[in-house]
Amino acid sequence: MKRTGSAVWNGGLKDGKGKLSTQSGTLKDTAYGFSSRFESGAGTNPEELIAAAHAGCFAMAFSAQLGGANITPASIEATAEVSLDKLDAGWTITASHLRVKAKAPGADRAAVEKAAEGAKANCPVSRLLNAKVTMDLAVET
């Protein structure tokens, strides 16, 4: 399985404009630029797209891990916060922190926590990131 995303950039770093698109068409010529990446301007940026991808990947992996433990969650809410830091080598994504709320009525809390840890370690986006991945988990059983 392969998926593609594309970018077009016109102009210089600070005054230029870019467009991002995905193979599925969900993103089509979505604006991004210096101000949306390093300031608070309108548009998206690569780091928030990575954060969304990590949250989505984790939520699906967590559901799969729970299913393997015969637990069906009522809901999983995941938010990933990606850190972009200026290092000696340049701008680097250094961490992704997951904030997770799981509702699994009647489930054993320890089994839910074990499934969450397994998903954090093994979802494909977690494995892709060469960054520290941490997590806060709130479980309602």
C-alpha cells in the first residue's frame, strides 16, 4: 500500500506561498506558508498534519489493541501535540505527545492501559517518528 501527498511552493521562504494536496483529494491545494508554520497565520503546516496523522493512527491502533483484548470501546479521543524545536542541526520535530480519552464501559482498566501502551509503541506513525512519543491517558470504565 502506498499513499501520496504533494506540495507546490512559489516564492521565497518568508514571502512565498505553498499548496498541499493528498492523493485522496481530501486536501486539494490547501494553503500553507511561513506565517502558518512559524507564526499564527491562516493555513495549515506540515507539523499539524503530522499531529493529525499521529492522532488518527494511534486511535485506530488503540481500537485494534482493545479488540485483541476483547474490549470494544465506546469512544477514543486522541490529540497529538508535535513539538518543532530549533536545534543546532536546524528545525527538528523532537516529540509527539498524545492526549487520549478512552471510554470502555465495564472494561478492566489495566487491560485498557496495556492496549494504549501497545498502540503508542506500535502504530505506524509512532514507529515512523524519530522523536520521543509520550502519552496522557484518561480511561472511563
